[in-house]
Amino acid sequence: MITVKFFASLREQVGKGEIQLDVAEPLSVAQVWAQACDNAPLPSHILMAVNMEYSDQNRLVDAGDEVAFFPPVTGG
Amino acid sequence: MDEKKVLIIGLGGLGSPVAMYLAAAGVGHLVLADFDRVDLSNLQRQIVHDTTQIGQYKTISAQTKLQALNPDIEISFIKDMISEDFLIEDDIDVVVDCSDNFATRFIINAACVHAGTPLVSGAALRWGGQVAVFSSSPQSPCYRCLYSDNEDEGEACSDAGILAPLVGVIGSIQAVEVIKVLCGIGNPLSGRLLLFDALSMQWRTLKLHKDPTCPICSN
């Protein structure tokens, strides 16, 4: 299982804070987003983290990993 | 700290608590940058301004409050538009990014990297915010390592909405980090991104990496 977490406004957009993905082989972070979000396009400037470390969308993850998505924040 | 010089870019929701705490704490010289004027709609969260200052430039409005708070500090303004090289001949000790769009944030970041000036970056929107310190040293990541530079400007607080005290939370943490960097104490959020979700009251800290292909900080 890959644990997928959505934070802040992404949690509202996706409709859940966390899901578990059953995977048979390693997936890229972008593929994790696609599977978790019904193939919705990856939003621009979204922040991604694997096991609490910043990641790009090409990093491969496997069972036991945690992938987290954070919305872009620019306001001040 | 009375000999230190800090540049605050943006005198809005984040810049208000940053400026007030740094003035009260006795940072010797605050340089303010903002080209906007105070609007009634700002006052929900931009607490350095008040109803008697509507229509004034935010820099002037903030100066009045900050100088009343601490008459012993020096306050000056940046009058020109900032560019990627505007810090090179200046003696700013720390830059605090309290701006509200990606384009400005990328310029500020590039200027800090080029001049080697530490950058304390904060942002907030709706119920969430984030803070990071970019030391601008050759080994450390910069703001541009986090975000690709496309045309997306990001959402503004005035459009997406923002919880009023959220900017107080994030701006106060920025002020904490500025003081730590100025004094060379503790462990600043360098190489880390602190994320806050007020709705669920969750904090997360992500470890950041330098992007070897970053067009700003990589060689």
C-alpha cells in the first residue's frame, strides 16, 4: 500500500484527506496522483513530498511509502 | 540587532506582523517595499494599517505605526521596482518575502541568490501557510528549486480568501526566523519548508533538496 495524503485546499478538492493505493509495482509520484485523483491533471506549482522529503513528480515510490500533496500558496 | 538592516517586501497580511515585531524587537534599520495603497478591504488582516490611513501608500502608513512603536529605529523605502540585481550593492542583512505572487517571489529569490543574502519566505492563502529560510549559500536550495517558473501567477488572498489570523501566525514565524538568522542562533528553517494547515491544525516540515538543474542557484 502507498499512503496518499492531501493537505489544505487539496483535501477539499479531492474530497478526502488520505487514501491507500494498492500497487503491484513502483509508480512515479505523478502516477500516484493520477490513480488517486481519477486521472485529473496534476495542478501547476503543486508541492509533492515522499516520506516527508520534497520530491518531483518523476520520483518512483513503492509500497510502504507516503506521498503527500500540498496546494501552491503565494498569498501574502 | 540595532545595527542590522532588514528588507521587508510587501506590507500586507504577512508584512504587517513581520514589520511590527521586528520594529518592536529593535532591528536597527527596516527597509520597506510596497507600491500599493491602503484599502478598506485590506484591514481584515493587514494590521499595521487602520481606517485613518485608507488611501495612503502602505509604506507611509506602516512607517507611522512602526515609528510610533519604536522611534529609535531607522525606516527607509525602496522606491524603484525590484530586479534580480537590486541587492548586489546593498548591505541588507536579511530579506523577508511577504509578497503575494509567484513572479515577484522569483525575482526576490534570484536577487537574494545573486547577492548571497538570506531570504525568509512566507506565504498564506485560505486556511494554509508556509515558511522557509533560504540561506543563499552555494550548497543550499533556493525558492526556485521548489517551483517551476511557468506563467501561473497563483491565487491572490483577495480572490481566494484568507483567514485573518493565519497571516499573523505565518508572519510571526517569519519574524522569529529573521531574528534567529540576524543573531546567528538556533536552527533556522534552512533547507526545510514548514507547512501549516489551520483547518486541521496540522504542521508538517518537509526536507528540501537543492535542484541540480535549478536555473537560479545551480552552476
